[in-house]
Amino acid sequence: METLGRSGVEVRTNVKVVGVTKNKVLLAGGEELPYGVCLWSAGNAPRPLVSHIAHKIRDQAAAAESVRVPPGSKLCVDPFLRVVGATDLLALGDCSLVLGNRLPPTAQVAGQQGAYLAHLINSGYSLGVGGYSQPPPFQAVKRGALQSATDRSALLRWLAMTMVGGRQRLEAGSQVSDALFRMDSPPWVRAHSEALTAAPPLDEHGAAAAACDLGEVLAAAAAAGGADPAAAERASRECLRAVAAEAEARRRAAEVEEVRYWDRPFEFLNLGIMAYVGSDKALTQVEAFDWINLKLHGSFAFLLWKSVYITKQVSFRNRVLILFDWMKAKVFGRDISLF
Ligand SMILES: Cc1cc2nc3c(=O)[nH]c(=O)nc-3n(C[C@H](O)[C@H](O)[C@H](O)COP(=O)(O)OP(=O)(O)OC[C@H]3O[C@@H](n4cnc5c(N)ncnc54)[C@H](O)[C@@H]3O)c2cc1C
């Protein structure tokens, strides 16, 4: 406040602007501020696209109401940044609002949300529907061919047990393979799984073979007015093939036995707040690990602010260009020819 005051800025706090006309700003309480140039730097209206999407999704209105924001002003998202009430739709940054965890509309939040969603998408999870009552993003996972085979066949199980030396060692082995299987997910994902389907009964083959029995087919054909024996044999073979294909499809479906859930919601890591207040001065507040609480102001905070800006640039080229720009502005003043 002192720095701004010294620069000739009159700061008014707790004042609500209720309107802006051609040449004056109207304040609540009836006061009017005449102006020559009005520069509005507060409050962001939603983009038409954001409002349009929010109004198209039925659950968005209720979600907005629950956090007391005007409907259509933000896309309400769940802790996995999935748009509430929509399938396979994500939102991040200023256009979004995380239900239950209201975050400031800053680049710091938007950047971390971008990195979070990049990991989520690159890990191949199905997003599903956004909302609190919905399951998190998930993956249906097939078990290994050997594991499925030993699960199905008593002989293979016995063989495996004999080879590894008993049931306990087999169980320990399967726990190790399960742990290894989970390790291929990113380290921050605590993947967990649940059984989805039981293996199909294996005695169906006998029943199927009986249904496709050549004698039965011939008898059915005779009852229907007789049939060529060669054609009946072909029909029997076709029947057996169809039953075998169906059984194989059922077996494959049963192999998808586990669902991995992405159970790490987005968490914002606050790296601090910095604000430039003009006249080469800034404010800096850094809090971390419960024991760092750094509050700086003035020229040193300004240097820190500048160094963060430089390190955050995406390329070496940008860093150099911006440094030159700063030096140029210091010597010749700010270039406002484009405004
Ligand atoms: C003056 C000012 C100072 C700020 N200072 C800081 C600061 O010091 N630190 C900080 O952390 N944050 C700061 N912020 C906030 C920060 O800029 C935003 O939080 C951040 O940029 C949000 O990123 P975003 O990707 O969500 O949105 P944006 O950066 O706004 O990106 C949205 C993009 O979408 C594009 N777009 C919009 N509609 C469409 C459409 N229909 N089709 C295609 N593209 C479209 C826009 O053109 C834009 O490029 C400041 C903001 C302002 C205005």
C-alpha cells in the first residue's frame, strides 16, 4: 500500500463497483468516479464456449448451485478433473472449478492440473463419467495367460505346485507377480483391484457336444421331413464350431478379471504467492513442509519474482529474449507503441 501510495496510486478497499458508464465508474452507495481512461483488471467473465458447454450438461446447474457459483460461469469438475455429468470430458485451469477443493484461478494451478491430466491420459485409463458418485478412471486388466491357465486347470495347478515346491510357495509367487504387475503403473498411483467375473464352468463342453450330436441332428432332420446325411454332418460340424467359438469368447471375457482404479485425485501443491507492486518492488510468500514460511517484500522480493519468471520460461530462447527485453525497458523505458 505504501509503495503504491508513493507512486501516486489511491487505493480504495471494500468498495464494490456496480457499473461503468462512458465517463464514470459507479460505486455501491451512490458515489461516482469520473475517469479519462478506465482499465478493468478484475473479474473474469466466462468464455461463451464454457457457458455453452456448462448449460448443455444437466448436472452442471446443480453442481454450480452446491458451491454457490452462477450456473454456466465455470465447468464444475470432480477431484479427477472430470466434468461433472459428462463422459470423457476434462476441464482444467480458469474455466474449471474443483468441487470440494476451491482453488485460485492462477497459472500455478492450471500448470499443475495440466501435468496431472497428462499423466492420467498417458497412462491409458478410461475416464468414465465425472461426478462424486461415479467410480474413478479405470482400466480393465487381463491376467497373464499362464496365471489364467493354472487357475482353470487342476493338472496345471498341481504341476506348478510340484515345480515350485508346495502351495505356500505358489501363493507367495503369485503375490510377487501381482506386486510386479502393479509396479508398471506410475509410482504415485496406488492401484488396487477387485475381482470382476468368475471363471465360467468348464463342463459346458459335454452339454454342447450332446446338442450338436450327429444322431440328434439326423433325427431332427427326419422329423422335419428328411435331409441329406452329408448336409446333416456339415450342420453338426458347424454346430460344434459355433459352440466352441462361443465358449472361447466367454473364456476370453472371463480373463478380464481385474479393474485398476486411478485413486489419486488432483492435489494442488502451493509453491507460494508472488505479486509485483510496481517501482521494482514485489511481495513474496513461500510456505512449504510446515516449517518454511518466508515472507519478503521490497527489492529483494522483486529480484526473486523476476528469477522465478525467467526459470519458468519454456525455452532458453525465451529466457534470453525476455532478459534482453527487461534490459531494453530499463534503459529506454517500456515500449507501448503497440497499445
Ligand atoms: C493480469 C493478470 C495477471 C496474472 N498474474 C498471474 C500471476 O502472477 N501468477 C499466476 O499464477 N497467475 C496469474 N494470472 C492468472 C493466469 O494467467 C491464469 O490463471 C492462467 O493463464 C489460466 O490458464 P488457462 O490455461 O486456464 O487459461 P488461459 O491462459 O486463459 O488460456 C485459455 C486459452 O483458450 C483460448 N480460447 C478461448 N476460447 C476458445 C475457443 N472457443 N476456441 C479455442 N481457443 C479458445 C484463449 O485464447 C486462451 O489462449 C494472471 C492473470 C491476469 C489476467
